[in-house]
Amino acid sequence: MENFEIDLQRLKEEQELILNQIDNAIALFNKSHHLVLFNQKLAEIWGLLPEWLAQKPHCDTIFAEIVAQGYWSTKQCQQLKDCLLNTETESLSLNIKQANDICLNVDCTLTSDGGHLFTFRDVTAHQKSQNSLNAELRRLRFLLGLNERLQYSDSLREIAQFALNYLVEVMNAAFGDVKVISGEGENRQAGPIFNQMTSQFIATYGEPAVIEMEGLLKQGIPYGQGILWQVVESGEPMYVEDYASHPQAIPGFCHPAIGQLGIFPIPATDGTIIGVLTLESRNLQKLQEATQKDMLFAACRTLGVAIERAQSQEHLRQINEELERSSQLKSEFLASMSHELRTPLNSILGFSDLLHRQTSGQLSDRQLNQVRLIQKSGQHLLQLINDILDLSKIESGKTELNLESVNIHELCSDCLKMIQPRADKKRLALSLELDYRLSKVFLDQRRVRQIIINLLSNAVKFTSEGGQVKLSGRLAYGSQIQGDYRPDCSPINPSTPYLCLEVKDSGIGIPEDRWNMLFSPFQQVDSSLSRKHEGTGLGLVLTRKLAELHGGTVSLNSQVSKGSIFRVWLPLTEMRQELVVNWESEESSQEFVENENIEEKELESERVARILIVEDQPYNQLLISEVLELEGYSVELISDGKTMLNTINSSLVTPPNLPNLILMDIQLPEVDGLELIRRIKAHPIWESVPVVAVTAMAMSGDRELCINAGASAYLSKPLNIENMIATVKSLLSRVG
């Protein structure tokens, strides 16, 4: 018996030693809720005497002592008692935050004999870490959301609302607002963008007082009234503990219940204060000591950027409105002046014409010369008026194009005839050179005639006696514009076909440093009082504007004393639905229709077939296009592999708008031709289109490489034209 008691005592000591090694507090209550086992940690955590705990007090007594010492609230105590009474669940867990800021995780486990084992774990460090992590996540979400709204939203109110929603919550504020400063000097005013009042704020002051405050905010706060102007002047935040007693407080806001106020400056990028943010805090912690102050200042900086952007947009809107008013006034003035100038000018020209006819009597040679001078001066004045009015109409956007099918050969010849008398007076050699492929194109005939006449008039004006002026018209591509000076910087697609109208002269030339003046209104290269050449300087401006109306551009190359080349580029794809190439005259086409037979129907089918050329070299593009167009096919161009790949994968391509045949260069930039052929043959829509590999790869095995990739035929460079035509006809006859 004595040995048993010794063993039992040793077992208790070992048990106590083990329990005291555990970091968590342990309390075991029996079925009657008396403490039967505990460790040293349980006594330490609440300062309880181990001797008292060893007396096996009831759980109510222990919990009451902890409440009495101020660690727990009565509610928390009741939660633990409920755990003891709950016998249906084997294990329960809850968290308790004590008055001393210690966070405990309490686990209650039902034992086999009906008792309860409590484990109290100190999770304060973990809880703080988790809270800190959650706060950091919220902070990052706020910054991200603020930046997204700054980037994508034009609403200053929306940005201010998002910022206040966050700041009012994290700063435990009952009220917040954002005000923007407008005006200059002592005429400045602080007007609200957005304000937010919590239900707590409304409950404290009541609806009437809140309505009065909002009314004051909407009116704006004039310069000098209120504390906020000190913040605007100093650029530093202000913290006011008792606003109602402050000597500069606004009477309508002086309510005794107002808590701590914080007024924060909203700076512009140059440091100028352009707004203020106000928060009324109910937190025991002062605003100037808040851990979220960095977020508050970051929000102020972002709001400053948003306010600056909104002010810039408003300023720009006002400028645009003023420009529109000015443009309208200018148009009205020019319309009025047109009538006022043309009316007397009509009489001058009419009566001078009657005098020149000598219907009322013979005039002397001297008088006839004087009449001719009157007519010439009147016509010149009329031309100046027309130039000014035309430019005004174009700039106001009131000019519309009248697109029609125009015979380029006839148009250019007519323009040359019109300018011929002026050229003859200076003994200038006029010449015309036109691309035989061009016959009819869609454009505004009157406007293009004006373009050509303007360029020819300038060339004749600035070319010395005995010089040369040449008018050319040809089919060209965007890649050929490179190297010329252009007054605009619009992007040019290298593969776009253009009608290029060119006027070349052997005149005085233009210094490169003055090229930029040529296409500006009312400016001339020689604008001095002693200049030899008259005019308003509007001819080239009108030329540029009219070209741009067609979707085109103008370019220039000039050398002093050697002459100038002016080119007008009018696109033949995007603005025109078709380009009629001079394969044959309309008469032979009509004859073909009247005498059609089976063979001619097959030729007609080939003539309208669409062939896509994928080729990066401009000269090869031109050669292949010209050969196929002369055979009567419709030709389309793609100049790089990536564009072709995008075309293959485009959802806009459907079977009806597929080309009938593809001529594929193999060595292409970005994506090579072999890969493109494979993609075509693997595509459910494109696979039916035959592809001809056109390549300089002519080594042994290259043909097989192309055929294995999916090509229907193989042509090596340099091309055999007859072979190419035969191959194209053969493949089209199979798919036709």
C-alpha cells in the first residue's frame, strides 16, 4: 500500500511536470463543473493563486473571478458557460479578445466521463499579423482601385466617392468631404465635389442640421472663411480638437458634438493646393497618429491629379466652344463679305466686258488695253476671293465630295490646255505623261481639277522663261511616298495603291528650311514687299486640304535653282470601291458581250477572278500585279507574313470573299511563306484556295519542300511570265 501511494505521488508529479511544460493554459472540469486538473499557465494567465485553484473551485467561481479582475466581459463569460452546458457537441472553439488586448483561442472538448477540457491558447501575435495582412491587402486594393479609376474614369465625383468610402471607414470618421478650389486670388471659392455622412453622423445632429450643413457646402466656402484656407495657403494639414470653439469656425458647422477634424491639402503636380479633404473622426486615436495616414496622403495626391485633369478637360472644352464660335463667326463674316465683294465685282467685270465688245462705239487701242487691264485685275480679284472662300468651307467641314467615275486622261489633258496660254507667254515647254494602266477612277472631278490647276499654275508662275513643266499621272504604292517631304504625319500603308499626280518644273526651287511654310494658310516663301510673284499663298493649302478630303496626302521634293516636284497621292482602295484598269476599250468590251460564246464566258470568268499576291518586295509586287491585271484579273496585295496570318485567322473572312488564287512568296518578314501555306491548308475555310509558291528558292529539293507544305504549284524567280500566266489559268480553270 505504501509503495502504491509512492507510485501515485510520483505519477502526479510527472503529470504536473508535463502539464507545466505546455505553453497553453489547461483546465479540466469534471461532470459537476469543478476544476480537477490545471497547469501553471492557467494560474499565470489571469494571476490566479495555484493553491486556490487546487481547491477545485466551481467553473462559475473561476469565471466570475476573471470577470471581476476586468479581463472578460459578462458576455464572454456567458459564452464559456454555454460551452459547458453544451453536451451534444464533442468539441467547440471560440475566440476571446480580453480587455488587456490579449487574444485567446478557447477549445472546449467533451471528455468520456461527461467533463470538459478547456485549452486557452494565446493567439495575439497571430491575430495582429493577420489583421496587419488584411489591412495591407485592403490598402493595396484601395490604391489599385484608385489608380484604375484615375486611368479609366472621367468622373471626378466617382473618384472622390471611392476615396472617401475607404478613408471614412479606416479612419473611423463619421463625415468626410472633398472640395475643389476655383477662381483666382481673393475671388477663390472652395466648392464640394462629394461628401459622405454616416448614419451615426446623421443620428447625432438630426436631419434639419444635416440639411443645413449640406446647403452650406453646396453654396461653397468663400476665400477667407473657415479654417481650410490656412491649409490652402500653408500646404500643411490641420487637426482641430474643438471645432465649435475655434475662432475661424463657420457658424453653420459649429455643433458641440463634432469630433476631431482633420483638414488635408490636395496638391497639384506643381505643389499648388487645388483642393482640400476633410474628415471628422470619432476614434480615440488622433488623426495625426493614425497608421493609415500614408493612404490618406496618397489619396490626396491622386485626387490632385484627377482635379487637374478635370480642370484641363473643362478648359479644353471651353477653348473648343470658343473656337467653334470663332469659326462660326468667321464663316458668317466670309459669307457676308462674299456677297459684298462679288456684287460690285460683277458690275466691274460685266461693264468691262461690254466696253471690250465695243457695242456702244469704237474704242481706241489705248482704251481697249485699259479695259483688258480692268478685266484681268477683276478676274484676279475674283480668283483670290474664291480661294479664300474655298479654304473656309473646307476648314469648317462643310465641303462634301461628289465622287464619280472620271477619265484621268481627259481630265489631265483639259487642265494642260487651260494652262497652255500662260505657259506660252513665258515660252515654257509643257508635257504630259500618263500611266497607260489608268483609265477611269472614282474621285471628285471638280476638286481634282482644282488640285491640278493649282499645281500647274504654281509651276508656271515660278519657272523662268524657256523652262519646262511636266504633268504626270501614274499608279503608285504607299511605299513610294517614302523619301518625300510631307506636311502631315499620317500613317501610310506601303501596299495601298494610289493615283499619283505629279507636277515637275525647272523653276527657282525652294530652300528646305521653308518647305513647312508652303502648306500653311496665307504664307509664301517670298513674302517681302519686293517679291516678284503675286497671290494669297492659298493654292497649296487648298491642294493639301482637297487631297486629304479624298483620304490622300501631298508630298514635295525641291532643290534651289533646279526646280521642284509636287505630288498628290489619292488612294484607290479605301475611298473608291473599284479601280478600272485600261485592259481594253469600252467598245471592245461591248463587242465581247454581243458575240459571247462558251470560250469567251470562260475568259470572262478568269477576268473577274480575284488573285491575292503575298509579296514583300515593291518591284515584284508591281511586276506581278501589272502582268495579272493586263490578263484581266482583280489583284489584291499583302506585303508581309504577319498581316497574311492575321487575315487567315480573321473571323471576318467567309467563303464568298475568299480569293480565287494565292501567289505566295516564301521568304517573307515575320512569318515565312511555307508556314502560311501550312496554315491555309489546315484552315477549314481557306483550305480550298489553291496556292502557288513564288520564290527565289530554286535549289534541288525546294520544289518538293513547297509542294509538301501544300502548294498547288511552284514558280521560281526570276519569273517566266508566260509560264506564270499559264499556271494561273490552269489552276483557275480547275476551281472555276
